[in-house]
Amino acid sequence: MTDQVILYGGKLSLYSARVRSYLRHQRIAFTERAPGSERALKVIFPKIGRRIIPVVELPDGTLLQDGARIIDHFEASGQSRFSVYPDDPALDVVAGLFDLFGNEGLMRPAMHYRWNLPEQTPFVRHIFRDALPLGKNEAESDAGFEKLSGLLLTYTAMIGANAKNAAAIEAAYLDFLGRLNAHFAVMPYLLGGRPTIADYALFGPIFAHLGRDRVPLALMQERAPFVFDWTERMNAFEDIEDAVSLAWGTGMVNLENPPETFLSLLKYVAEEYAAEYAAHHAYFDKWLAKQPNEVIEGHRVFAMTQFELRGAKMPAPVKTYRHFLSQRMTDAFDDAPGTAQGTVRTLFTRCGLEPFLDLRLPRRVGWRNHLEVWEPFEAAQDQKRA
């Protein structure tokens, strides 16, 4: 039992950044505790069934794992100052698209800049102290870092973030950074005057990896200062009314007449992420057709597929979690009234995003005992935003 919310997370973690920012903005009192703490290692992770962050421990002892589910808990509890789901049902679908892209679509640059550049190593070694068991001597800590970094280097290679593909990954990221900078030059948050789930999803990789680590931070400050300003808004406990915020106001994007900077970001998602998304869908569509109609545990990395990024053949781990996020977006679309669906369909067609609406799987991803699972067919309609 605790007397306030405990966030087991760390500055090293992009998924922790998402939750930390949300809790700060909502003025929800919390303590952030290192994942290498004794309670995390001996109590929290054994209960969760895996060593993963973020995890939130509520005052009554309830454990919540996964950023989306943590945010949804506080949204439903009445503790939030404002909802991070837009009131406009069409805008809610678009927020869901960026929730998917932010959590999954920027992993390659995030891992590439952190793990493939030797000049990053001293800072990375420093921030990973909190992930290692506390109280160890220097030799033990060094050995722990080598083991943990080895696992993450393996994953970095698994997603194709290697020397051969470095030019394509960096070009794609710098393209996105430039478009995002142009957008944040006129708008304080991704969808307008307040942050939504779209901002929190993007904030994870753009701040925790690409906005703190030495090399990409310098790139951001030099090439995209308005993105850097946005990371400061997202990190703040207080409301910030800077020049961009005051010029824009409190309104949200009008999807009937969206600004060009916003269209540019949507087109980027189509150009750079749709092929990977379609490859994942194709794998799971075939795989699910062969599975029995029962609950199936969905491992974080299920298999491997491949797609093309700027002329480079890119391997891609197939992950159940990606489809948990995408079904939240398609749920929002299916639940929207016809006029909102028409607005979204027109916008997505204009930007080449139709696959994100039209590629559907016959089974849904749910959660059992803090793990993603594929639900049986008959449970498909009972798992909305679970």
C-alpha cells in the first residue's frame, strides 16, 4: 500500500516519458521510483510477470502496466484536469493515428541515435544506472550495463538500425523533424491548443531518446528549436503561455480546412510508416487464420517481416502491441457519427492514409494478467478500448 501514485519508470525510457508528462499535466501527485529499486525488482515486476516499464502502483496496491492503459485509468477515474481525447470525434481518430505512429513509428531513429554512435555511450551509461539493481559496486554495475545494453543492441539490429541503413533512417528522421518544427512554429501542440494522446505518444521517443541524448539533442536545438520548445511544454508541471501558445490560442485543428503543416505530417506518416504497418497486418492476417479460436498470449515480438524505407530493405519485428494501438484508432472511427467518418475518410484519402482505416484483423488484442492476448472471435465486440 502507498499513500500516493508510484510510477516505476526512468528517464532512459521513452514509454515512461509519455506517462510522466501526462501525470504532470494533470496535476496528479506521484513519486517516480527507479526500476532498479528493491521493491520494483522483488515485488512489482514479479507481480507483472516481466521486467517492463512503466508500471503505476495506485494507493490501494493496484498495478497498471502500459502507457495507454495507465492514461485511460486516470481519464476514467475523474482525476484528470482535461481529457486527452479530443471532443471532436473526427479529431479523436486522427489523435489515435499519431498515438500509433508515436509509439511505434519512430523506434528506428530513437534506437539508432542512442545505440549506434560511440559518442553517446558515456551519457547512456549514466542514465541506465536507475535500471540496474541499486547498491551494487562499480564492477557489478558495469557488468549489468553490458548485459542490458547487449539486449538493446540486439533489438536495435533486429529493427534494421545498422550502419547499412543509417543514411535512410537519419534522412527519414530529419525530414520528420523539419516538418514537425514547421508545425510547432504555429501551433503549441500537435492538434491545437492543448495536448492530446497524439502529443504524449510522440513525446516518448522525441524527448526521452531524441531530445535528451547528446547527438540528437544537438540536432534538435540546431534544426528544430520549435520542437525543442514543445518538449519543454510537455515536460512542464505548470501551464506555459509562450509566444506560439498565445498566438494560436486554445482552439483545435479544423479538419475541414487543416493547415498545410498538419497535412505535411499526415503525409509523412503515409509515406514513411504505411508500408511497415501493412507488412505487420499481412503477417498477422495469415497467422490468425491458422490459430484455434481461443485466447492466445501475444508476445511483444512475435516474428519478423520486412518492408522498404527510402530504398532500404528494413526488417521489422511483428508485435501484438501495434495492433492493440491500431484497434483503438479504428474503434474511434467506427464509433464516430457518419459526418465525422466522412471527414476522416476524406482527409485520410487526401493524405494516402486509407490503409490505417481499411486494414482490419478478424480478432482483437486484449489484456490478461498484464499481458497482451489475442481474444477469441466471440469476444471481438467486448474489448473496446480495453
